Amino acid sequence: MPDSATETRGGFRAVGVAAAKLAAPIAAKRGGGMLTRLKAQWVAIIGPNLAATTWPTALGRDGVLKLHAASSIALELQHRAPVLIERINVFFGRPVIVRLALMQGPLPLVPLLGAPILRPLTANEAKGLEDRLSDITEPELRAALAGLGKAVIGAEG
């Protein structure tokens, strides 16, 4: 009869730890999660203006970062590439990126990173907003302005 230390049990087991052990060497060869870290902090690294028109899509072992970019910003990115590479490398604390490969076209759908969380309006704020919009008769315009007002007031304080 096997002792409890060597006893095996049938049934379901959690596979998260085993999967992580199997994936770790593969991830290490492919940047060790650097692209994930880069995407998570993209706005903070390159700033909100450039982040709105760019998105990192791949990071090769050779240090080439593939960057989707809106066509309108591609030329500026070519000129600013050394600065962007430096910012990214400072973020990682070591030289990771050596070159940018720009791919022009529409950006993939990405979640809005760092979007503010709006607080609900107080009764007085909601009443004040309604009073300001009372003269607007067109329903669509009124609804759009009400949404904008809620966002502006809810983001304050």
C-alpha cells in the first residue's frame, strides 16, 4: 500500500502551474513578456498623443519592434524613432529595442488604457446640468451634450 507522500489521486487537477512551467522557456526566448509589459504601459512610455495613433504589435528577438501607426503620423515617427527607442529602453532599464518597423494602416482595436473612472453625479450636479441644457430642443444634441457634461463633471475632483 503506497504511503501518503507517493500516493496518486485521480480526478481533476489545476493545470496553471504546469502550463506556466512549460511556457516559461518559450516566453523567455520570445522576450519574456516584454511586449505585454510594453503594451500595458504604452501611454506612459510614449505619451498620450503618440499612443492614440500607434500600437506595438510584435517584438522580435533581434530587437525590432513592429509598430502599427496611423498613416498621418508615420513620417513623424520615422524622424522621432531614436527618441522613441530611447524611451522604451529606459522603461526596460536596458537596451531591448534597436529598431522600429512601422506598419501603416488602421490600428487594431485596443482597450482604452488609463481611461478615467467617472463618479456618479450628485443630485445638485445633475440638476445644474439639466438646467444648463433646458434651452436645447433637439433631442440628439441634448443627449450628446448631457453625456459630455456628465463626463466632464464626473471626472472633476
